[in-house]
Amino acid sequence: MKFVDEVEITVKAGDGGRGCMSFRREKFVPKGGPDGGDGGDGGHVRVVADPHLSTLLDLRYQRLYRGDRGQHGRGKDQHGRNGADRVIRVPVGTMIRDVVTDELIADIEDLSEEVVVARGGKGGKGNSRFASATRQAPRFAQPGLPGEERELRLELRLLADVGLIGLPNAGKSTLISVISAARPKIADYPFTTLVPNLGVVRHGDGSFVVADIPGLIEGAHRGEGLGHRFLKHVTRTGLLVHVLDVFEAGDRHPKADFETVNRELELFDEELVRKPQIVAANKVDLLPDRGPVRELEEHFRSRGCRFCAISAVTGEGLDRLGDMIADGLAERSWTAAGEHGRNMESHG
């Protein structure tokens, strides 16, 4: 299935039905009073989360979504039926913004969320509503109000516990294929990964979700390469696993690669470089000796990064990497819980 993570659509809620102007007309009721019924309310346009969706592809082929209009009121105090709501189904992790104002309308983060993005117009009142002791035969009724119309931008940001980041060919796709059931396309050339891949990793008694983010290059935040299209998917992750190619093919060096990717993260969103990172030194099986790996470990540990030497091909170090990820996620959840508790106390 094609992966689509951003679309623009138009939503138009239903208009309210007109109120009716009518009077009783019966053989033995010569002065029948007003009996015009109210118009029905227009249908809303609602967005709901669907667990079976993982892309916004369907919305790319249909750009206009309308709620039904309310029926008009009728005589004999018959009210018009309300218009049916229009439901738009999206994947969990979808952000909804107003195109004109850039206002964030909603962030669909779990399956229980549902949001009305355009409200239907109220139905007009019939003339029976305006009858009184001093105005016994009102000859007017209200029109229905128009439903809201707006342009929306829907943006999907994947929900994952862990984000795999790194330059092209660092081995991220191989790694996620080994530690999870994900089956990304793998080949020895840049930008093999054209879409983010999600994999569920079973580790010990628990599990976590890993997102393989397509390779970043220098200038990604400006739109160069493919990484700029997927940097936003890193924002929801709890921690990052920075996969480095320690085989140093060509003129690349792991330390310089690390700085390149982190610079792009910071230029895109400063909060990204504050996320905890585990450095996964990949392709150690290709090194004739481990001296460079030990030197890299000292370098990154001095910078406060956790370090793990691995080979995604032979499986070396993957159990240890899994332990480090699980520990990092546990520490982050405890920290978040502690901050929440302190915030509650400060508001108490």
C-alpha cells in the first residue's frame, strides 16, 4: 500500500433546514393557528481514529467531504429531520490543522478520540414558535443557518516508542528486519527506504514499537534528500537509536556522521536533539580489530550517550541493545510520571 502522510481536504457541514410558515386549515377550525415546524439541523463533519488504517492514502483521492443538510420544516408542526454526519476515518497519530490560520484543531493520539471539524448549521424555527398572545398569526419563519466550511491539512506522524535514525546505508532497515517482523526493502544503495517502517519488538516480558526513519542527509531540514519528508515522524518517539556505520566506507567517519544527523534534527526542531539517544555502532563484524570501536565508545560515553556495538547481519550485540532500549524507555516513563506528579502537586 502506498504511504501518504500529508493531505489537504475541504470539509463542508450541512446547512440547517428552513423553518416552515403554515397555518392550520381544517373544515371546522375557521381560525386555525400557526403550525409551521422547525427545520432540521445540518450534519457535522467528524474525524475519528481507525485502527485498521496506517496511511492517509484514501483522502488523497477524495478532497471534499460534506455533511447532509437538514430537512425543511413542514405544516402540522412537523419538524425536519437532522442531516446525517459525515465521518472521516484516519490513522492514529493524525494531526489536523486549519490551512488558513495554521491552528492545530486536533491531535488524534488514541483510538477513543473523535473530533468535530465542521459544525452543521442550526435549523430555522417555524412560525408556530413565534406565536404569542399579542402575535397570534406570525407570517414569517427562520431560514436555516449555513454549515461551517474550512480547508484542513491532515498530517500523519507515526506513533512509535523508538526511532531509528542515521545516514543512508547505515543499516537501519536491516536492523529493524532482524529485531522485528517488519520486512522493509533492503539494498546497498542510498534511499532504499522510501517510507517509514514500523516494527513491534518483543523483548523479555514486554514489547516496544520501533520506527525506521528513511535516511537523512546534510540539508534535510531544507528539503534535500528524502529525510525532510519524515523528520516529523521522529517527534513522537520516546528515544532515538542512532545507527552508525563503523566500517567507515569511503571518506565517511562515524563521528562526523553523528554530528551531521544531529545537526539536521536540531535545525528541524530543537526538541529532537534533547531526546535520549543510544548510539548503535553497526557493522562491527567487518572490522579487522575492535580498537576503533573502543575509542568510539569512550567518545560517545563522554558525551552522555549510551553506546552499543552491534552487527545487524550476525546478530552480535542485539540482545544488549534491546536491554538498553527497554531500560531507556522505562527510565523515560518514570521521569514523565515524576514530572506529572510534581505538576499535580504544584496545582494542588
